[in-house]
Amino acid sequence: TGELPQEVIDFLATSGLESLTFTTVGFFTNPPKEIEGKMRGWDVLYLDPSPESHAKLETVHNYLKEKFGIEHNHPTYNPHLTLAYLKYGTAQNYTKPIPEPIQSIENKFIVKKFRDKSFAPISIDWKQT
């Protein structure tokens, strides 16, 4: 429906997500495999959160998982901020040290179902909650 229960909005507004810190650039690879009849592979370049931000993101992840009955099929939860999807085998060219931690500055949080084009993203403005 494109709406979140007020309880969820209130939780997100007090979760600390408006002040996250990212400390390193990392990547993971998705080796080539057949998708829709073509061989496709890619790398994902991302920012890694600080331990404090990791804890905030994990708390929100666990809350949303429980609240909406979401199954998480990965062995561990690794929060990150995706920067780019790159040609397979090229991400290591972009993993340089960050001279100073990056602070989040956005005043909005967007809730979106991964790969669900029928779900309209929901934007929550921190200043209005």
C-alpha cells in the first residue's frame, strides 16, 4: 500500500539512522552465472559502517525482520551502503582508504522492497517525525 504503521515510523525516527558513520570502502563479487539466458557477473562497491553504526543498522534490520516476518537467507547480516554495481573483477581498482570517516547527512530515510517494482518507496523525513 505504500504506507508504514506509525509504530514503525516512530521506531525508525528514534533508531539513530540519521547519524551514521562509514569508515572503509569494500566490495564483494557475484561471479558470472546464467541469468535470463546470459552469463552475468558483477562486483558491488560499498561503504562499510563504523562499529557503532553497524550496531544501529543491525538493530533496525532485526526489528524490521521480526515486524514484517522477513526471512534473511544469508548466514550473517553485513550492513553496507552500496556505491556502485561494477563490471565483474573491477571493484578492487576502487578500494582506496578513506582519509576521514564519512558522516551521513541526509534527513530522509527511504523504505523500499528490494527488487519489487510494484512497491512505491516510502520516504520518512527525520525532521517531521
